[in-house]
Amino acid sequence: MAQAKRYPLVPAAVLMFLLVIPALFAPQVAPHDPLEGSLSQRLKPPAWEAGGTSKYLLGTDKLGRDLLSRVIYGARVSLMVSLIAI
């Protein structure tokens, strides 16, 4: 508990680091193209559910696009909008 009082911003800094770094380096970090879909891969479940694979960690949408890649690129857009707003 004493450390929590001493460093109150550490958890927030770690969370920001985990969100901002992938957003900044989205083309290098994202496992797939967020706009490219494959109808044969549509509606795949996340990796932790039955039928899920490590190829699509968060699964795919109804057009077969990788959800993890879309989240990473979406974070990039959100980061840019927030910087413009400031």
C-alpha cells in the first residue's frame, strides 16, 4: 500500500504505454491488414474460445477481417484525433 501512495501514476503510465506504443507503430505491430478480409475466415472466435486460433487472437468479423489489427489501427486514429483536439 505504501508504494501505491508513493507512485500513484505508475499504473496509469503503464496503461498509456500499452495503448500508445502499439498505436504509434501499428503497421509494424498489427498482425494483419485491418481492411483485408477473407470470407473463408469470417466470424472466427477469439483464441481463448473453442475453435479459435492464435492466427486471429481476437477473432474475425463478418467480413473476415482481423479484429486485433482493427483495434490497433483504431487506437491510432483515436490517438491522432485526441492530439489534434489538444
